Amino acid sequence: MKPLLQICTMKSFAFIITATLLTASTCTRQQIEAGFAQTMIGRWEFKSSMGGYAGKRIEAETGKKLVLEFKPNQEFQKTLNDSVTEKGTYELVKVKSIYTGKTDNAIRFNAATAAAPESSRLDKIIALKGDSLSISDNFYDGFQSVYTRLK
């Protein structure tokens, strides 16, 4: 009977260790995401897009100021020369990236504007480097758009 007790004790110990490690890694991941979400809140001006089958590059047009704003309550708004063109909610998610093959930060837009293109509702890979924000389609021949933070 003693070996059975030892086996049960070892299983309980293994379960406790596993549960503790999972809890610790989950807490760390949530803290990183909260910091990431906080960092992206603000107004971002469109600078360029690049992609497509031919690698087309689209620069911001002179006289057209396209701004993407992220609000703390997980709402976003796009404006063109201060006129709202699209608005809705967003959520930050983790998805497998076609670029790295690993799990990356992504954004999912849920546009409330009927005119919003269907492609805006897909998960997009999102990255922050200083005052630069990139949002990339997570499919082949997609586009990557680059924004800079407005101060």
C-alpha cells in the first residue's frame, strides 16, 4: 500500500508544480499585453503602406491627413482631414504570424461603420517600435501599413 501512497503524493506534487508554473506564465503574459495595449493608446498618422503581389508602395498623400486613434476603452476611430471615416471597437489577441511562424500580437477591428471594408475585420499583426506602429495583414500578398505617433 505504501507505493500507492507515494505515487498519489508524487502525482499531487506534479500537479501543484504544473498549476503554479501555468499561473505564473499567464500572469506575466497578461502584464506584457496590458503594457503593450497602454503603449498603443493615442493618435497615429498614416505614413505608408507596402505589399500586394507586386510589392506596391503607397505613400501618404500631401494634403490628406489619415489618423488612426486608439482609445483606452478599446475603441478606435479613423479620420481623414478630421472627418470620421471609420470607427468601432478593437481587441488585442495572440495569433500565429505568417511572418515568424510564432504567436505574435495582433489586433482585431470590429468596425461599426457600414462602409468599412470586410478586410478590416481580419486579425492583423501589430508591432510597436518607439513612435512607429505597423499593422500588417496576416496573409500572403497582404499589406503592411506604417504610422507614426502624433504628439
